[in-house]
Amino acid sequence: MNMLKISDVCVVNPPKKIDLPGETLISFLPMEAVSTTGDVELDRNISVENVRNYSVFRDGDVLFAKITPCMENGKGAVVNGLTNGYGAGSTEFIVLRCDTDKILPEWMYYYLSQAIVRKNLQAKMTGSAGQKRVPPKVLGSQELWAPSIDRQRQIISRIEELLSQLDDGIETLKKCKAQLEIYRQAVLKSVFTNTTNKRSIREVSEFVTSGSRGWAKYYADAGARFVRITDLTRDGIYLKNDNKQFVLLPDNAEGKRSRLNENDVLVSITADLGSIALIPADIGEAYINQHIAMIRFNNPKQGELMAWYLKSDYGQKDLLKNKRGGGKLGLGLDDIRDTPVPILSDSEAESVLEEIDARLSVCYSIEKTVNDSVRGAEAMRQSILKEAFEGRL
């Protein structure tokens, strides 16, 4: 096999030269605009005169997210269709400009999308926990198989054919999940329809707060659980546990005020507003970041009931009616405090929760099957890429 270093076939982080007048608009890509499957959102622009503090790229370049956890998650893309042919974005991207006589951008992108490649690069990251990055020189020294351009085109065509079939299957699974959410909301609407006695969260909670800023310096490989907005989900009221972050806090850390208790209710207050989570009994020592609000109710035994209500269409409508901001929406703590919630006796609350559990149990089972299938699809994606770069596709 013809093995070449990336630096032999690409310019790593090329000069930030844009041959356009300063007032000209080009595409702007923050990290969230690039997916883990190569998709790019091109709905934002920036003027050339304002790109000094960003990475700069042009049509046909490959973007590689160098910072944890974006690198491990596979964020990257070949960028095309940029406004006026150029783009600027996060400095956490390494830009690769391929010598197309030797390597095609799509070949480079698929090579870097392999989990085994990312795992190898992860071992070479530098920096402190939570702020680790792949150095550009390390990426440039990575070796890859580089067959002839014609052979690259053939293999890329086959990769895209197989991944298209896989994506069709994933799309079907996503539609299934969407139907489950419709069913879940129908159940919640049914159990909360006749709940008319309500009071504000302000009246029935011990306190409402949000997390502190500046957690990155406390990131660690073990310690207290650090709950981020990505740990909340639209699928239910339970925390995701597939990508946990941990912190080690000194005794006097300001963030300790937001330590979580069992049955606390979490609400996302930026980005995907209104995601809800209930803190389980086995959470241990745990804290939240500044993008999440925590509600501690006077009666913690009803935390689960309150979480399901805020998850319902009724709760979402009241919770989000005061969302604020233009391009960047947010919820303030007073918006949460003013949100009405149902007032039920403990026995009434228990009956409602029993009904929710009975009617959603089948939903959980189907959802688990769907999620397992999605994970299986990602394993299949990696298998396709492995076959391709071993010359067996």
C-alpha cells in the first residue's frame, strides 16, 4: 500500500488569505454548525474584515475538530457551497487543504472519520482535561493509504452508496422516535388535562438556581459528575450517561452551591430550551453548568411528577412563553420561577406517576430497541470505512 503523511498531501492550516474586499460576506461556521456525519449548516455569514480571530477556509477544504470531545465524537466535514467560496469559523478547527493531484478531500474526510484513527489521535492530545487538543503537527504526521486518484474516486463512490443506504435506515429510525414522542406527549396530555389547581414554581420550591461558569479548569478523568446541557434529552426526563464529564473541585469553589440532590429537576436555559431531567437517587456528588437551571421543590417526593409536567406540552408552553433574546434565545431564572405547576396530594401524584409509567413502559422498550439500532448503524458505518481503507471495499 502507498502510505503518505497528511502533511505530504495537504497544507495543514493554510495562510488566512482571502482575495475579496473587506465588506464581502463569507460563510461563518461555529463548531455547532458542523456535525459528526459531515453535514454543515451554511446559514450564517461574516464579513471578510471581521475574520481575523477565526480559522479561514475555502471550498474544498477539510475541517477537523481538534478539541475534546468534538474530536472524539467525529466532528468534521468537507466544506463546499460557501458564500463567495470562503468561510471562517472556530479556531478549534484544523483546516486541511488537499493537493488534489494526490488526495481527494472526500478521501481525507472519510479517513479521519474512522473511530480507530480518532482513538489514535486521542492518545496524542495535549492540554489539561476538558481542554485537550490534537496539535496540528500531530495530525500532519498521521499516515494514510493513498491509492491513485481514480481508485480513490471508485472507493469514495462505493462508500457513499453504502452510507446512503445506512442513512436511509437511520432516517426511518428517527421517524420512529418522532412517533414515540408524539405518543409520549399524548399520554402526558391525558394525565394532566384535568389538573387545574396550579401555583408558581416560586411558591412551591426551596430555590431555583443555575450553574456557575469557569468549570473547565476543574475537569478531570474521575471525581464528581458534571452535568452539561448535552446530558439532557428530549426523549424523556432521564440523564444520558454515554459521555460523562467529571470535575474535581476545591473546598471553596463557588460552583459547590449548585450541588445536586435526588429529585432535583433540571431545565436547559440556552440552546435547546426546555429540555427536562430528573436527578436520580444514585447521582452521588454532582454539579451543573451555566446552561442549566436546577429546581429544588419543597416536596422532593413530587420531583418526578413536576419533571413530567414540565416535559408535557402544557408545561413547555408555560415554561417557554417568556423566552427572551433575538438570535440567541434563553430562559431567565425568574421565567422558571413564574412557571405554574400542578398542586396534587402525594397520593394523587403517585396515581398519576403510576399511570404514566404503565402507559409509557412499552414506549421505553421500543425506544431502547431504536437506540440500540442507531448505535448498531454507527458500528456499521465504521465497518464500511475500515473495509474501505484496508482496500477491501
